[in-house]
Amino acid sequence: MGSGFVMYCAAGREADREGMILVVSLQLYLQRAQFVGEDLDEAGIVPVHGAHFEAAGGGLVAARTLRDLGQDVLVISVKGGDTGDLLEKELHKEGLETALVESSTPTPMSFRLHGRQLYGMDVEEYREDPIRVGGEEMREMLRLYDEALPSATGVLLCGDSPYQGADMLYSEMLRRGHEAKIPILAKSTGDSLLELLKSGPDVLVARQEDFARCARELGATEAELRERGFDADTGAMVITQGAKTTSLWTHEGRLDLVPPDARSRGGPSPGEALSAGMLLRLIQDWDLQPATCYGIAAGTAQSLKPLGGRLCAATIEGFYRQVRAVVSEGSTTSPG
């Protein structure tokens, strides 16, 4: 892959500029994690061996990954009620700076139950409906976003919201970020994918199943959907398939990247870790292919973390050296 995309990102900021990466999410929630036994006790009750509250939701794995790699982060989102106050407190305890808009509805909760076989994927999760985000909350988020942009070196838009107009919020943030010449990576879980493609992020990260579903709903092929994105000046698309091959698409064609051979332990949101690692390295003027490989390494490291805890930069570096570029059927770009 050529380096023109990275040169474009670097051109929009001073070479020695220091700042933070903005992580924007519309779906934060307060999670109660409980560690339960597999067998009933004498009273017929499942014993709970431990429990704690933690902040969870779209964008937080990305924010934590950036923090663990030494990057300053500002999380822009929405909170409400007592659960929202506790969510904000948990984020601050983790060392994450926040700009949270107050909503009239409470921050939802999630209950995550861990059995004894943690590494055997014995985990269940139950989640309340997302917090309601209306026009007033979106306008306030845009105001906070505008205030933070002058100090930003990059923006990561994460996740979706089921409420009408939320995808337009991301589109407007993309437009304003482009005007400020700030590199923007969008990580879509599906519903906002088309709107993001039409708005032309510097990088779009999406799962293969979501990308294929979006194409079907439009009555288009995946190739036609990619073309729509490139026509709207999307710089690159990273299409993930879990532990399988990740495809990096640009105007020049496709490059397939094989992740390290590491068995997932169910760590949440490896795609967010991929997005965070990739964006950070692009901001640091890495070329597109190695930055994508580094992101894949961060995603692999995250997949090995069924519980909390920090990512280790040395672990990511080790996995980075194991990512392989291959020429496979249908690929049009040779590995560099």
C-alpha cells in the first residue's frame, strides 16, 4: 500500500502538535459483573463469589487501549441518573477524561455473569435498552465536540444508537472534523454504516457480516457499497472476520492480513482495540499497512482478556510481528 493516505492525515496538523484523541460513543452503560458458581448450594441458590461495577459500552475498549498505549483520551458520550453518575465515577477511577451530556433518562445497566470456566467462554450478559438520545443531547454533544477539536490529534467514532437522527450526528462530526483537518476513524457495528460511508471517514472499520448485510439491504453488491464509500472520499476500509483474515481496502485494491494464531478467550470488542491501535499509529505517521497490522495485533491482545486489566504494549508488539500479509483469491494488492 502506498503512503499517500498517511501523508494526508499528517498534513492536517502541525508535526510537533500534542493533544488527545476524542472517542465518541452513544451507548455507554453501567455493568455489574458477577462471578457465580456452577452448582446450586444446599438452599438451591447459585452462589456469587464476587461482584463489582464497571463502565462498559461502545468506545470504552478503544479508550482503554489508547490509554494503555500512553495516549491522552477524552470520552464524549451521554449519561443519566444515579447510574450515570456511578458510570462517570468509574471512568475517572480508570484515568479516563470525560465530557458527558446529561440525559433525562438513566444510563442503562448490564449484568454480566461469569461462570467458573472463564476461559471456556462461560459468560452470559443481559443488557437494558440503550439510553435515549434526542435532539437536545445531540446538540450538546456537538458543542462539546467543537470545544475539544482544537486540542485533538484524532477522532474515533464508535458504535451506533437505535434512535432516529443519531447516525446524522456522526455525519456532522465527520464534516466538522474534516474541516479541522483531524484524522477520523469510524468503527461501525452496522446500523450507521451506510451514513458513515456516505460521509467519507479517513478509515472505516466494520465486521464482514455487517458490511454484507448493509449491501443486501440496499440491493447492492459489496463491491458497489465499497465504491460508494470511495466516491465519498473514504480513505480506507478495514473489514474484519474475527480470527480469520482481515481485508484492507483502498482505491488501489485489497490486501489480506492474517492475524496471529492465538485462541480467543472471549475478551470483549477486539474490533475497538484494532481501531484504536490503528488510528494511533496513523497519527504517528505510520504507513497504512503497518498501522493496520498493529491494530490487528491490538485486537488479538484484547481477545485474550475475558476480564478487565490493562493491555500490555509488549504483548501487542509481539503479536504485531506475527501478522502476515498474503495474496489470496480476489486480492489485487501484493504485500509490501
